[in-house]
Amino acid sequence: MMKCCALLRGINVGGNNLIKMADLKACFEAMGFGETRTYIASGNVIFESDEKDLETLSQTIERGLSKEFGYKACVVVVPYMILSKVVRKAPKGFGEEPERYRYDVIFLRAPMTAAEAIKSVEARDGVDEAWQGDDVLYFSRIIKKAAQSKLPKLASKPAYKSMTVRNWNTATKLFSLLSEPDR
């Protein structure tokens, strides 16, 4: 069994695609996934699967969610090994000054690569900083200057359709949940 996290795009945001976490969990269980649980209402689902192919997993989940909840679902499936690498290989000092900086991880949907994605990310000098990871992008911005950040402009770029953003606290918590022994 492979432990994974499904990161859903565009649910429970701005009153759109409202999905209760209990219903989301039940949907994943109905699709045959084991050890299913959700984390916060932004669309993070921890699960186990016999399927190892990430594209097949993504398509299965998207079909199931679209059918159950009546919206065009888009997910990024992140297996334990990749999330482990995301946390372990974060840029030096990333996440260490949460009172000064907001830290985000930009997860990518295949076939988008980090090398391609970084080209779409603009950073404002003195406000933002962006790094290319192996499978993700890392982004930080000074909290007091957040209104000047260029991160929100990313949503208007075509590449954004292949991305989903989670803050560093959520990313590390998901890694912690995936690291727990089976219940």
C-alpha cells in the first residue's frame, strides 16, 4: 500500500465548491481507498492505495469527486516519499521565521515540472523570494509587505491550473500525518 495525500484545488474557497470533510472522506472510502482521513477544510485527504501510478490515481480521484460533488475536480496526488523530500529539502531557513515571513509550498500537477513552473513565478525584490525544488516551488513573503507580494498574480497565469498552494504549516502537518503508523 502506498500512503498519499490528495491536495484538492478550489474547494471551500470563496463560497465555491463547498464540500464537508465528512462527505469528502466518505467519497474516498467509496472509491476504495484505505486509512482515509481529512485535514482542515481546504481539501487535504490522507489515504492509502494499492495503485502506484500517480496519473491513474489522480484521474480516479477526479472522476469520483466530479461525479459525487458535481464540479470539475482537480487534484495533485503527493505520495509519502515526495512529501518527505519536500520537507527535508526545503531551502535553508525556510519556515524558521513565521512571525516575519509567510511560507508556502506550490505543489505541481504532472506533467508540469518545477523548472517550467518557476518561469511563471514573479518575486518582488524586498518582499518575495521563490525557490525551485525537485517537485515543488517554495515561496516566502514578508508578512508586513504581503499586500505588495506578486504571488497573487500567479493565479492569472496559465500554469496556475497545474498548481495548488499550501502553507508551510499545512505541508509539514500533512507530512507528520503521513508519517504516523497505520491506525
